Amino acid sequence: MDIQRLVLFFIFSFSLLMLWDAWQKEQRPKPAPVAAAKVAPGKTGRVPDAIPTPSRVTQATPATAAVPAAAAAIAKGEAIRVRTDLLVVDIDTLGATVGRVELLKHKLTLGSEKNLVLLGPEHQYTAQSGLAGENGPNHRTQWAVQPGDTVLAEGKDTLTVRFSGRGLDGLEVDKIFTFKRNSYLAEVALEIRNRGNAPVAPFVYYQLTHDGKSDPTGTSVAQNFTAQSFTGFAQYTDARKFEKIDFSDLDKGKPDNLAQAEDGWLAFVQHYFVAGWLPVAKATRDYVMEKRPDGVYTARIVLPVPEIAPGASARTAAQLYVGPQEQRRLKAAAPGFDLVVDYGWLTIIAWPLFWLLDQFHALAGNWGVAIILLTVLIKLVFFPLSAASYKSMAKMKLITPRLTKIREMYGNDRAKMNQAMMEMYKTEKINPLGGCFPILVQIPVFISLYWVLLAAIELRHAPFILWIKDLSALDPYYVLPVLMAISMVLQTRMNPVPPDPVQAKVMKFMPYVFSVFFFFFPAGLVLYWLVNNVLSILQQWQIQRMFDRDKTAHARR
């Protein structure tokens, strides 16, 4: 049987499994929303979201809102618009909450004039912060914006926007947003002053919220069809490393308190983009995730603040990253933050592959050309293994007529047929599985590159040549898939015909069946497979040619 086609069969069966799983996730019924708590007559039915009181301070359940439900329902703030060279950020005075983030360098869709909005009210996707407990100030407190610039001026590298809020126990807090040029990071600092008569030891929290519903605006149609990257919360600590938390776990009420650590960060991850809280100082912190009664998912980091004496003040800060999953930016933001780029279980292979791809892009200035160069390099690295595989195929091709004759002679006696075949393999010094192992060794690399091309935001809206304007989307005219189909048919005809008639028919139609998949793959992936197939055909042709020449020379002797 054609080993290479068999390997492709397993690869595409795996793709079918991923496709089925993705379809199941899309079609399965959504979990019923948690019923809202009953309220007294005359009050609104809105259930206020909770601000946690850390377990190491009290064993009571997380504290509820510091304001009555009715007041929370009618509370309304003003959106303060902040603009940098990369971001447009709306900060609501109600909570000094980051309620909307527009990415100026990333369009909603290819050719669209609208920029992509990552955080926003559509999915209740916000970044909140404040003091934990009932007294606040927190994300339900009205904050006052202080006079100052809200646009990053030409020639300046930083922009500072300050909000002031007051709690119920004499605490006054300034929340200071510091934005930088050419950066998706903003520092969010809390300056806390104790105006009371007793010392206080408050806790601060940094929180992300999301309704858990998928958002196709950040992904390509092709990616949605072929495989789905992880969407949900993730956390990183030095002890437990990178962990992803599914919404289904939060639906079941677990895990509600994931860890307590001295370091780490918290993020909401989706295809191509991420928002994350990255605390600056090392301090013991709680990671808490839950599904609120109103159905919104929340994840927060809670950190202690050293005791503040009356009349004294303290400062704590965290970095907020909202932007694309560009690895160079992620690596610079925090340890382990680049792990949000979802390469699956072959990350250790995918990282160097992306690094090579990035180097080739720096050399060529075109991601399509970079894919071609990387494919050629991989082919060269595996040339000895591929050569061994193709030599085995060439030998099998020479004895195919004799194998067919043996099958005809012993068609009703499989034991004798197999014995005759093994004797022929032994006489001709052929290992029937000789072409299998070299290809199996290459499969992890092929799958890793598959995930690299799917996860790389650098390919989103990246043009190649002529009609291909977006390597992360489908080929609009299906030129690459058609060429891929032709290459698969040609390669199949170069391989030995299996002596089994059933296998022969399967191998004959398999290229046409597999070709259907490529019509739904991103252009970048199809380009990789096409170049790989063309190189394989050339390599196989040359090895077959050399084998035939050597065989002829040996026969003349």
C-alpha cells in the first residue's frame, strides 16, 4: 500500500476529528443561564456582580455589591476616549473600567474600513479593577476623571490619564492609566490614601469579564472550518506554568479558586488576540474564576496591599495587555505570556518553526515567500529520510507485477501467499515497511507547522501574490486547491500500484477525496502542502531515475 497516502489518510482523519469536534461545540445546546436571585418587591431584578473578599482574610462568601441593586441598575458613567498610535480606549467613569478597546492596526475584515474592536459591550468583555470588599472604590463606584490630555501627542512617548474615587471607609484612590507609544501595554496603578482614623490593609483586584460567546470577527472563515483555537481564560504561575480553563468547568462551578501563588498573570485568550492582567510586583495573590448569576464569566487576580496607617498612602500596579498575539510583544510583556499563542501539544516543535518562518519573512518581506522557503528548508533537512522512503517505494514498484502474480496464484490460500511474498522480500532485500518510518518521523513537524500557520496572526490579512490577499483566508478562486489536487493525482501515479484490487481502487480515488479538504483550508496552509508536494514529486522522480539507472548499469555487468 502507498505509505505516503496512508500517512495523509491519518492526517486528514485527524482533521476530520477536529472538524467534528468543532461542529459539535457550535451545535450543542448552550447551558441554561443561572436563575437570578430573588429580590424584594420594588427593586430591580438585576443581580449585581460580586467583588471577592479573599479567603485568607475571611471565610465568608465573596462580598456582594457595595451599593443597592436598584442604584447599581440606574448608575451610568461617561466614556472617556483615550487615543494612542495603536489603540482607541474607552474608559467608563463608572468603575474607571476599560469598556472598549479598538485596534487601529487591525481591520475587522479584509478590505473593511472598520477597525477591530476587541474589548466591548457586545460580549460584556471588559477589564475592571479596584479595591476588594464592600467599601470600594471598585468597578461599581463613580470615579472622576482628572483634567489632562487623552490623546498621545506627536513627539511624546507616554500618555497618563488619572481617575479619582472614594470608598466608604475613608479610603481615597487614584487610578492612573499610563499608555506608551507603539505598545499594547498600559500600566494601571492604584494610589491609595487612608483618610480614616485606623490603619487598613486593603486588597486590590484586577478582573476580566466575558459572556463566553464566540466572536468570529477575529478569526478567518477557513480557521473556523478546519480547527478551532482555544477560547477562554488562561493563567500562568511559575509553579503551575500555563493553564487553560474551559467555560464548561466554570458552568459546573469549578474551578472557583484555581491557585494562590507569588507570581503570574491572568488572560482571556481567543484566536489571534488576547487581553491579560500582568501584575508588576511579586506578592501572594489569589486567582479566582467563576460564572456570575447573570451568566457572565469573570476571572480575577486579588493581591494584598501592605497596611496603610492613617494619613499614609500606598501604591500598587499591574500591566494590562490588550492586543494581537505577536510573539515578540508577548515575550517582552511577561514571563510565559507568549504561551497564549495556541500551538497545541506540539508547542516545543512549533516555536522554532515560527522563529524560522519569521526569519524568512524578515529576509523576503512576504509571508507567502517565507512559507515556501521554510517548506524547502524542512524538505532539505528530511531529505535523507525521504530518500530512504522513496528508494523503498522504487523497489516495491519494480516487484509489483510479481506480487500481483503471486496474489493470483495463491488467491485462495492467504498463508501461502504471504509466505511467498515474504520470501520475495527477503530475496530482493526489501523491507515492505521501509518507506513508513521515515514519513512517520516527519509527521510531528508537519502537524506543528499546520498549527503555526493557523495560529500566526502575522498571516491575518497578509497578501501573497496577485489574487491572494489574505493567507489566513480561503483562496478566493481556488487556484491553489486545484493545483494541490493535480499534484496529489500526479504523485499517486508515480507510486507503485498495490497488488490488492481493493487497495488499488482506494488509492486511485483517495487524491480526489482529500482534495476536497483543501478547498476549505486557509491559503497559507494550502501553499505549504502544494510546495511540499511539488518538492516530493521532484525528489521522487529524481530518486526513481537514479534507481532505474543504477539497476540498468548493474544488469549490464
